[in-house]
Amino acid sequence: MFRVLFSGNSDVTFFALFGLFLFLLFFLGVTLWAIFGKKQYMTKMANLPLEPLHYKDKTD
């Protein structure tokens, strides 16, 4: 089915393959960053929503 759609226009094939390549490159980069990233930074970011908020009292 896709072969019939993409056979008429070579630009469509180029943009489809470029989009797929860009997605895979981004996905691979994020995966490698998550695997080989600094454990201390990852732990800090994972616990960030659980830390208490410290607001200064601005009443005079």
C-alpha cells in the first residue's frame, strides 16, 4: 500500500525517510543519555517532585 503511495513522488519518500531517521536519532540519543548519564543527576531529577517546597514568607 505504501509503495503505491510513495512511488509517484520521490520528495514524499525523502521526507518520510528523513522524519523516520530524525526520530530514530533522537530516540537513540535520549536512550544513551538515560543509560550513560550521571547517576547523581538522574537521582536528583527523579526525586525532584518529592522534595518539599520552600517558600519565603513575604508578609511584612
